[in-house]
Amino acid sequence: MFIKIVLYFCNFASNRFSKYTDLSERKYLINIYSGCQYFQMFKTLSYCGIFFVLLSCSHPKSDSVNSNKKRTNITHESAIIDCNYSFEEAIKGSKAPKEIINQLELITVKYYSTDRKIHQGQILTNKRIADRILILFNYMFHEKFPVAHAIPVVKYHWDDDASMQANNTYSFCYRDISFSKHARGMAIDINPYFNPVRWKKGYEGHLNKPSGAHFNASIPGTFYRLNPVVQEFKKLGFRWGHNFTMKFDDHHFEI
Ligand SMILES: [Zn+2]
């Protein structure tokens, strides 16, 4: 309201200014008019300041979709570094469309590996399940459930079989979307060599994978029905591949 009154006065003064011929009156009006000019300038600068503040607040920060935020399950432990990709390096060579790449996040995870030492790896996964993956790695860490290593599949040139053969834990690997939740990073495979795919009765003609792997529940890092890690996955809404119709996909969990 105050601004409106002052502006009205400024307009009134400037409109009437030319009508005054008396010198003292005119000087008086000049002073007022100059004051109004300064006020107008101040007001304009204020508006500019407010505009730039709002612009900087509303401007999106660097695209969080494609940034490597270095989110991790454990922050206070030193670790053997299994990989340390940037987001750009982790997606390099993937044939996934941008629409899918934009759904991904690269998270840092720490785990006890099979050497019983703490390792640091990374999981390239869908942002929708990234929080749950961090919770699960936190759980496995505190349970000392071994994870052989967790390295984005780019290391294996996007060859899922090579990654499985290496007992590697991963989430995103682009492939036929209608066939696999890994194509959007909505699934995770953990210790595939310890938890191989075994085809169920009636489907024995298919090859178990990875080749040479055998299920042995006594090996640490193996999943079985009452395993606490399996229960934790279920609690967080994951479906376990062990319950698939045709195969026991024991290393596989998906949303
Ligand atoms: Zn899988």
C-alpha cells in the first residue's frame, strides 16, 4: 500500500510539474521528483534482486538423475576399492534409451567380501529402489553376509553371463524390457555363482547358470528360504527369483 501511494504521488508530481512556473515551487518539486526517481530505481533494483533470488532457487541443480551422488550404506569404514566409476563411466556403451538412463542412480556400497575384508563397490540401479538397496547392503554388512563384489556390468562389457561367472553382484543391465527387470535396474542379482539358476522339473533341458556353479547352502553368501537376508528382501517388497515358475533363480530379487 505504501508503495502504491508513493508511486501515485510520483506520477501526480511528474504530470503536474510542467504547470508550475514559480522557481522556488519548481525547485521543491524537482527535489521531490528526484526522490521519486531514486525510489523508482531502488524499487526496480529490489525487484531484480528478488527475481534473481527466485530464479536461483527454482533453477534445477545439476541433473540429479545423472550425477554421481556417492550415496553409501556405510560411511565410517575404510575399504578395499573394487570400483570407483563416475555415472558417465558406469553407463558408457549401454544401448539403453535416455528415458531409462534418466531413471538410474549409481550408489556406493560397502560389504564384507569372501576374503572377510571390507570392500567398496557400486550398484547402478533404478532410483526407485536405490534407498532399499542401500538398506539391504547395510543389513548384509552388519550380518557380515559376504558379497563377493559389486561392480557395474560395464566392467564386463555389458555381458551378463560374464558378470555372473565372476560371481558379481549388479542391478542394471539393459536388455529386452518385456523379459527382464534388470533392463530398468528394478532387480538385483547377488552372488550368482553361489546362488546359480537351476531349472525346475519339466524344464531340465535348459542350462543352469553360471556354468560350473553348484548350490551349497553351507557356503556363506548363499540364499535359502529362511536366510535372514532373503527375509529382509521380502520385508522391503522384493520378489525372490527362487519362486519363479520355471527356475530357482536364487540370486535374483526384483520389485
Ligand atoms: Zn537377475
